[in-house]
Amino acid sequence: MVNKDGISSGTSVEEMELEEWEAVVETILDRVMHGTKAALPYLKASKDVITGANISIDGGWTAL
């Protein structure tokens, strides 16, 4: 299973509105947690190897 979600706003932190920031945080944290939580019972039942990895891409933030 690969549980990767992300969002790029294209806005600098200096110009970013709170609503835009909340969308970024929701996508990066909440959705990954919900997907992992939903999949864990099936992964545990499968008796296969479970490993974790952090997958990231560059360019998600605009420089200040």
C-alpha cells in the first residue's frame, strides 16, 4: 500500500490565507491518517510484511 497525498498551493507563506493553509494541512495530515487507519485491519489480517516510508516531492512551497 502506498498512502501518499499532497497539495501545492503555489502561494508564498507570506501571502497565504488561513483557509489555504488549512487545506494544505488537511490534505497532508488528515487524509493520510484516515487512509492508513482504514487499511490497517486488512494489512494486519493479510500477515504480509508491513513497512513504512515517507514519500515527498520537491517544489510544494513557494520561497518567501
